[in-house]
Amino acid sequence: MEKIRPFRYGKDTSINNLVKQFEKLGFQANKLANTANIIGLMIKDKDCKVFLGVAGALVPSGMKEILIDMLNNDWIDVLVITGANLTHDLVEDLGYSHFLGHESMNDEELNKKGLVRMYNILMPNKVYEKLEEFFKSNWNEISKQNNVKDFLWTLGKLSPGNGILKTCFNKKIPIFSPAISDSGIGLMMWGQLSQGKRAEIKAFEDLKEILDIAWTTKRTGVIYLGGGTSKNYIQQAMQFSKEAYYGVQITMDRQEFGGSSGAELKEGISWGKLSPKARHINLACDITIALPLIYCALKERI
């Protein structure tokens, strides 16, 4: 047992100092501090490849630049992310923005004004016109890719901005999106295919690559921001290669309903996805609160 040390503000209270003080507090404050510690360990471990799973509306909510900086700083070796987040990433790179609204806004009026709502975030519906134009004008190159990873790298190559897709392409960071058809990008692809155009993108080819990466590294670390297909895709790669040596999960989902998104990491030990000796932690917190604190603390440390 350790004695609880009440939080004290001082002139030297940086974000890193704040997070370090959380170690001596209770509840999720303590868990947030230890989440930062474990992520720090996997980043500094030169024999560890870090797999990041991203779900939820993190790009619209303003987390995009944090993710880009983590990629640029070589904190992340493999990215698995939802097609929805990549759609919003590409939308921003094409010149559109997300806006802060309110959850009590009149949705019927928003629809009339051409605005779509994600809780308290708004986006103009006309972004899909720009997306369609982008896919149509670049179809010859987009359609020639063999797997989803190369398809996403190509979108990054062609993107006029400097978002997540562009960063992964420039740094050749493997990027996977197992449910890419469940997104605006998927709809754009279907729109072109429905007009008789052809593409030979093989969705199952990516499994070989992510499994090869997991197999051939000495140690693996996993970071899950939310759950969904992004988490499960990484989890099954661990199951059929090496058990993860480090693990961090930040989610508000609950385990009682049996879904992967809320399952505690230690459940993965029964599947062979997580080593019984792994340093791991589950943090129950809104990612838009936890991630900026953890990121800033680690930027000061590393």
C-alpha cells in the first residue's frame, strides 16, 4: 500500500508534473498516470513495435494533430484505424473543417442547412461532393492498388494536405482499416464501382502483412483508443503471432456486455493475445481528455 498524497499546485506544475502527481491519487487519476508510464516504456523499448488502434470520432473532435505527431515522432510502428476517422482526415485535407456546436441543437434545422452532427461537432454535408470529385479525378491510380494498406498509402500520396494518411505514406508506416467499406471512403469507392469502373483491391491481403510484422518483432505493444474493429484487428494479430508485452486501453465501454470494445485487456490472456507477464492497464476515461494529458506528459519526458 502507498499513502495517498493530495494534489498540490506549485510554480513548477507542468503537465508532466500534473500527471506524475496522479500516481499518488486514487481512481482513474492513478490509472491515467500509469497509462502514460506504460506507453512511455513501450516507446523507449527499441525491441518493441507499437500497434495503435484508433476508433470513435477522434479526428472530428480535434485529436488529429496529436496522432500525427505521435506518428512523426516514431512512437507508432503500425496504425489500425476506422474508415470514418480516415474520411474525416481526408475531408480536412481537402479544405473543409469541423465546427463546435451543441448536442441540443435542432437536428431538423441542421439537416435543412446541410450540416451533420456528431454529438456537439458539426460538419457540412457538402464535403461528400468534394470527396467524390477527389476519387473520380484520381481513380486510375487509386484503383490499381492490390490491398487496403497500399490503397490508403495512395490516398495519402494524392492528398493535398498533411494529415494522417499523408503522414503514413511519407513515413511508410503500415496503415490498416479492416472495415474501410463502413465509411465515407467506402461509399466513394462504391460510387465509382457502381458506374462500371473496376478495382482489384484485395481486403484479406492485409492480414498477411500485419501478422508478418507481429511475428518478426521481438516484442509488441498495443495502444487502444476506443475499441471496435481497430482493436480486434490488432488483437487477432497478437493471437496468431506473439502475445503483446505491453498493453494500454482507453475506453468508456463496459465489459459486462461481452463486446471486444469493453473487454479488459487481461481477458486477452485467455486468448493468447496478451502475455501473462505483460505490463498493461485499462483506463476508463473520455479519450479527448486522457489523450492530450498523456501526450503532453510524454512529450516532456521523451
